[in-house]
Amino acid sequence: MMIIGCDFHPRFQQIAFLDQETGEYGERRLSHPEEAEGFYRTLAGRQVRIGAEATGNFRWFRHLMDELGHEFLLGDAGAIRAACPRKQKTDKRDARHILNMLVEDRFPIVWQPSTENDHVRQLLLHRCRLVRMRTRVKNQLDSMAKNEGLLSSRVWSAKRRSEIEALPLPGWYAQRRADLLGLLDELDKRIRPLDEAVREAAEDNQEARLLMTHPGVGPIVSLAYVLTIGDWRRFPRGKQVGSYLGLIPEEESSGGKRRLGQSASRAARWCAGCWWRQPPRRNGTMRAGIGSMCGCR
């Protein structure tokens, strides 16, 4: 088996490899994507195991490994760094360290979503980003209304929009309002089919359908929760699920000073958990407010 420790960066990767059959050892720096793809294609048909720290911008690389049939493992970056006592940190040292952990069978593997899971995640992420853009547009329109003394309910409705449209605004104020309303209409047009696609995906997912039987849980929240958690058996206890989703606040206290923060899956915060995305109170309890930020239901 060929074992490769990979220190992955967007523009290149530093690797350290060991052929267990021949004992050959080597180190290389591979530019992305051409040089790296050429190197790994030369290993096609061989048993290859590749380990890398969990990072971003590697989707193309993962698909290449799947195409070639190589075993690709992602590792917990914090655990990998903690296992290296030396303060010196270079790309070559990182690649060697990852290789040593793979060879010694102590590489801290993290869960990777399936390709299908990743595709549906993109649907949720795309919808979430568009909804957040729409919310910013509505907030700008609401600010304009306040400047003109229109202090009715902030809840967006057809009545609220007609009141804003009826405001007598001069010059560029009126142009800004018209542009914002045009953007709002365009975003509504693009979000509607995404809502339908998410609803269909949730109906096709057995676990998401089960979650939707709970009051207040709709297709957005249920589907995002299922995709974020993935295989629930990877969590030994429910407390770890709470930590992963940010329901349990992160604490770093010392000298009588208590510091609480939030540590959670970014996908959970942005897509699945509008109600747990808000920071904890001073006493450590979490604020609630389903759908208050990105319109998820």
C-alpha cells in the first residue's frame, strides 16, 4: 500500500509518501490542479491511502480520489496539531507528521458527507444565502421608512410594502427605493423554486419526514439537521450532538472571569439552526428564535 501524508493548500500540496511494499520514501510539492492530478493518476490501480487535515477548497481533489479509487481520509486539524509537540511548523513537517500518524494508525479521522449529501447541502446553502440577501434588502427598505416617519409593524407584508411604495421620496431616495424593490422581486423569484426543491428533498428523506412530525419543524430545518448530523451513530452520546450543533456554549474561564462563546458546525449555524445560531446569554443558556435570521421554517 502507498500511504501519503498531504498538507493541502488551495494552490499546492506538500506530500510525504511511503510505499510499504518497497520501503520507498519521498517528499514532493505538487501544484494544483495539473501537477497533482498527474501524480495521482500515475498511482491508478494501486492501493493508496491519503490523509489530509480537514480544510476547504478541496472538492475537486476529493472527486479525483473517488474517480481513481484511492482512500481519502480527512483528519481533525486540532487533534493533528496537538499531537505534534514541536513548535516549528512548516509544510514539510506537517506532511511528515500526517504520514507518521497514518503509518502508526493514530490518524484522527473525521466524518465526511456523501456526494449526495453534499449536493443537497449546496441547495440549502444557496437558499440560505439568497434569503439573507433578501433580509438585508428588506432591512434597507425598513430603514428608509423609519427615516420618513413610517413606524408601523416591521413584519413584512403586502400592506407594509404598499406603505413604503406610497412614501413621497425625492430624487435618488426614490431611485434607491425602486432599485431595492426590484432586487426584492428578483430574489423572491429565485427563492421560490428553491423552497419547492427543498420541500421535495425533505419529503424524499425518511429521517427528515420523521423530524417534520414535531411541531414547529419544517422541511428547511429538518433536512438541514439530517444532512449536518449525517450518521448519528458517530456520536456516542446526545451531549456530543448538542456540542456539535452549538447548543452547549463553549467556555474559557480563568481568574474568576467567565467567558462563554459558541462552538458549532458552521453548516448547522447557517442552514439548520437559526434557533441555536444566536450567542448564549451570560448565564450560559441559549436564546431561542426559530427562523429569526434567515427565514428558515
